[in-house]
Amino acid sequence: MFTIDEFPGRELKINGKDYLYFGGTSYLGLQTDTKFQSLFIENIKKYGTTYSASRKSNIRISIFDESELYLSKLVGSEACITMSSGYLAGQLVCDFFNHTDYQLYYAPNTHSALFRGQQKVYTNWKELKNDIKKNQGKNHIVFLDSIDFNGNNYPNFKPLQDLPLKDIILIIDDSHGIGITGDNGGGSYSFIKSLKPKELLVSSSLGKGFGIQAGAIFGAKHRIEKFKETQFYGGSSPATPASLATILDAQYLTADKRALLNRNTALFLTNLSDPSLFLTTKSHPTFSFQNETLTMQLEEKGILVTNFRYPTKDDTLMSRIVISASHTTEDIITLCNILNSLSF
């Protein structure tokens, strides 16, 4: 574990030593981009640093509706609501359905943002499918992550296509997809909708793909209106207006950064001798592995990657190389040369 005093960009200095950083979730590098920061600062001047009133207040700021309309069009949903975080967005959705009218199923590698209490998370899709068959006649809900870091879901979602989707409500966490994957960064909503599930809901952090602190839920208008009636929505502080305004103002910058990220990811794959050493998701800039020796070897060579147990100390070690739009060509070639020289 390392403690630093500023946001971790592409370079870090720790105990006097310089490192290249290939970790985290700042895929587009927006958080440290000076143009993005300028837009954010201007919006803070207009909207204030935070807005701690309920969305049900008698005074309402128009940027909430404007940003939600933009996001719903981007993703391809009828409607959208924003929350202060992706975790809270996930909790609202799972809390809404967490009662005896529904039978809940958690697909392999589902994020804890969609858990309420102790949940059974299936270790394989075959068992999940069999249990759905055993419980015919019930209202089935399947939770899963679009990006599971094992390449099983996005982009084709093959395990899903083997389920009786016309009888299933799907709840997807697309936190690592929205802003990064899909047409114009729209994530997985439109593709999964084309599979014709009984109903589709997508919850997401907006921090990973848009560089701001907020979350969102996408779905049919009638369902989103129901969510607006909950205590989760009415009783919590919303996302900061300045953050949501910056999503709108930074559209051109986000598009440029996404194109750069795609080029950087392709550069990494082109120059890596053996990509099969990593678990990958097509067109996603993350490369997972379970090899503590490799992590230590990279650290010795001046490369730091994501490496910790998540979400608790008792969970599986998560080790991951993350390419971002902030990395230079030289950074990526340096990483590839080091990986190609190591024995692991």
C-alpha cells in the first residue's frame, strides 16, 4: 500500500522514486486534464461546490433535467435519474426489488453495489440457468456487471443469451462501460435492450467514464418515475450540479479522450508479446492477472498497477494493468518492453 498527496496521474513519486502508474479507473484521464478542470471550475462558480438539498425541494436547478435527458439519449434509454454516486444508484435499484415478489439471481463477478445484505453470487452461469428453470412462474431478476474483467459479458453477453430473457428483469452495473464502451461511449444498454429482456435497468458510476462524482440509473420512464418516489431518491443529496453541467460542457473533450484511449489500448496490444497472459475484455483498457510475482517485478522496474483485495480484505486479490488516455506512447512502449523481458 502506498500513500500519496495528490490525484494519481500517469506518473507517481513515492519515497523519492519515480513510477509510471498503470492502475485506477481514470480511463480518460479527465481528472487531471487542465481543459476539463477549467470547465469544472467554471461550473463550480455558477452552481457552487455542492447542493445538499433534496431533489424534491420546491427550488429546483434545471441542469439536473438537462443532464439526465442528455445521458438517457446517449445510452439509449427512455429515462434516467442521477444520484450522488454509482454505489447509491445501485443500492436504490436493488433495494427497490429486494422483497418476496421477486427471485434474485447474482451472476458471477457481480459488483457489491448491487447487493443488499448477504447474497448468493453464482460461480458459474450454468448453475444460475438451472436455478431459474427450477423456479418457473416467479418474477426473476438477474444482476450482473457489464465489464466483469474476465471477458464473459461485454460485448456479446453470450451467457445472457442462453437465458429465457423474455421472463427476466435484467439489472446491469455498467460503471466500467458507460463513457468508454458502445457507440459514443453509450455503454451496453442499447445492445442488451436488443436481446429483448422483460425489462432492463442499468446503474452506473459516472466517475470512471466522465471524470465526475455521480451515479445514474437508466431504464423505462415508468420505472424511473417509481424510483423518484423512494426514500433513497428523495432523502439523499443529489449529484453536484457543477459535476453534471461539466458532463455536458466536456462532450467534445470526452470524445477526443475516448479516441485516444482506444489508440493507446491498441498500441499496448500490438507491442505486447503475449496478450494471452492477461484476462481481457474486447475494446476495454484493462488487463487482469493473478500473479503477485509479476506485480512485484513491475514495481522493481518502476511500474505500479492496481493490486489490492476488493471490496474487503477477505476477497480475491485484484491485480490489473490499466491503460488510460493520459499515457504517452513512450509510457506504453516502456511498459511493453518491461513485460516482454520478464519471465512469469
